[in-house]
Amino acid sequence: MKASPVSKRSGILAGGNWIIDQVKMIDTYPGIEQLANIQGQSQGSGGSPYNVLVNLSKLGAEFPLLGAGLVGKDALGEQILADCAKNKIDAKYVKSTADAPTSYTDVMTVASTGKRTFFHLRGANALWDAKDLDFNRIKARIFHIGYLLLLDRMDAIGKEGGTQAAKVLAAAQAAGLKTSIDVVSEASDRFKAVVTPALKFCDYAIINEYEAGMVTGFKIRKEGVLDTVSLRHAAGAILQHGVKELVVIHFPEGCFARTRDGKDHWQPSLKVPAKAIAGTAGAGDAFCAGVLYGLHEGWDLQKCLLTGVCAAAASLTDPTCTGGMKPLATVQMLQKKYGVRPPLEPSEDY
């Protein structure tokens, strides 16, 4: 079948991890056999497609929002499907299975710092392989997968070195969709083997500085300080792995983007005061949602990046991953409310 032109497509299809986050606010992170006090708790969405799509809905996206993945036939799975309906997310490709429970994560967040630690049940997400997606019938403009390294069957490496995720991304590109990926910040040596094959079939790679460093081998943060030279080299290396259009690397200080034609873009984050930060869970997905919103709408890249950091700032105000998101105009006004950090200047020229 002839591929559909991207210009005639509309909407974002996001697939991957569908998770219920059970967030506990604690007074301190304890050592083994020590005690911490839970000061509050809440429950919300978790996982790249779930967070991105809910955020896009709350931002007021007027284009179609579609989800793909696997949940268990249980109460948490029913909750996810109901939440999709509430947020006008088409969940026709979010299937239910009796073979595994719905994935969940216990998120332990230290109240005074916002730092979080995750205890995760992979559940049904481990079984998702996206083989039911026929991209020639799907009219979305962008297909986003997240998180690589946390999707067992999608991450599985075949005899020729490729992954199931790479095959699915290739099929989406062949049908005329733009493709996007996100990665989980895993402490392992699997990044090059699992992530690199997918980059060849990726139009947009939106990841954080830790993940970019693990994929490329560059040490982007040294003694807590961002090394902007290594950052730019990492972005270039990711493009060399085959990313078609754009690499965006985000970090607490802001973000950096490099396009296929070699143009660099810097965007500092907002100066959100510590007292306004309820938790950092979901800030990366909020940033991704803001950037994807702009890419779908054809905005100037700098506006996409600014919207991304504004969305991340909104996310910080709530302990859950999506509870802090507001309509787009309100989110963009946070730039004026909080102000922007000083410019992110490269530490040296190439």
C-alpha cells in the first residue's frame, strides 16, 4: 500500500509502558533495616505513553490522541482504560491480558528534595510486542515509543542484532509516520545493544543526559556539572546512529537539541522555586509531551523546546506524573511567572 503523506496525517499514537504510580512522600530515604515515615500518598499515571497522552490532553491538544500497549485484566487495568476515556484518549490499541497483572510502581519521594526512588512491577508491559499495529490503517502523524529498556519483548534482540522495537519503528516509518523514542534511565550495560538498533528508524529521539551518555559513552555530567562539549558530541553521535531529524537531550538546567542539518538549539529551564516543587516524577515525560505537541503542530523548534521546559515546570508542582499539567496557555505563562535560568552557553567552541 502506498504510504500516506505525513501532511495528511493527524494525531499522536503513543505506545509502551502503561503503569499505575503509587507515590509516597517520605521524610527521608532509609538505609537497609531502617525506617522512614510516609507523610502523604497519592496515585497517578506512569509510563511514557500514559503520561505523554494525559499531559497532551490536559494541555488541550485538539488532534487525536491514541494509546497502544497492554494492561492486565484487573482493577488497575480498568482504572487505566477509564482514565483514557476521561482524557479523550483512544485506547483501542491498549489491550487487556489475563497472563500478567497491570504494571505498577511504588515511587518513594523524599519530601524535602523531590528525589525519588522506584520499585517497579513490569507486569503486562513485558508482554507487549505491538504486532497488532497496522500503520497503514492508523492515521496518526507521530508514533512515540517509551520506554525502551523497560519493554521486555520490544527490547528482545534478534539473531541479526535488531530488536522488535526497531522493526515496529521501521514499519511505522514505511507507512509514513514520524517516529519518536524515549528511554528509561536504567543502570545497566544494555543501552547500546537495545537502544542503538531503534535509532536507525527514529525521527525524533527525546532523552535525558544520563541516557544519552549511556548510549554514546560520553560522560555528560562530571562532578555534578554539565559538560556541554560532551553533551554536543553525544547528540552528534546519536544522529550518526541514524536518527533522521532531531535529537533532544533534556536535563535539570534545560535542554539541547541538534537537527540533522547540524543546527544547535539551547533552552534553559524555568527557575521554579524549591517551595513550589512537590516532586520530580514525570517531569521528563511532561517535557516530551510539550516538545511532541509543537512538533506535531509544526512549530519553530525553539518554541517546541520552550514549551517542553514550561510543561516540565508545571509537572514539578504535583507529586504525580500528570497532576500538575494545565492548559497550554497557562503552562506557557509559567515562563513569566518563574523566569528562565541564565543562558546555557557552550563551554568551548568546536
